[in-house]
Amino acid sequence: MTKRFPVAVWQDFAGTYTASVLDGAIFDGVTLAAYDRTAAGALAQLQRYLDWAIRKGMNGGEADFIDLQLRDHRVEVRPQY
């Protein structure tokens, strides 16, 4: 059985990557995230956890995202020292 989860991956200023499941309600409102030096590594960690959680019977329901659209939002930020 294959389940699909919407995931976002981003790189921080230190160069590490975060992968996070976008729909926290999938696992009872818990935000799932993984960190690694590479995007592929972060995704692999997240996938291993999701596989384990589903095998253990945790609530791995389907995401409720319908007709997703990618949008670009730009904001000005001021660095804090």
C-alpha cells in the first residue's frame, strides 16, 4: 500500500535542510520534521519515520489537500544582530 504525504523542504542559513509534512492533522496534530545536511537525507529520515509510524498503527490518514497551487510570497526582512 502506498500513501502520499505533501512535504515541504527548505534550506536554512547554516546550509542544513528541513523536510516537514505539511498537514499536521495526519498524525494527530503533531508537526513532523526531519533535519539533515542534504535534502535527500532529510526526506529519507522523514520517510523512515512515516513508514515506522504507519506500521505501529499510528493515525496515518490521508491528507486533505485538494487542488494545491504553488504561490510565491516575498517579504522584506531585516537581519537582527
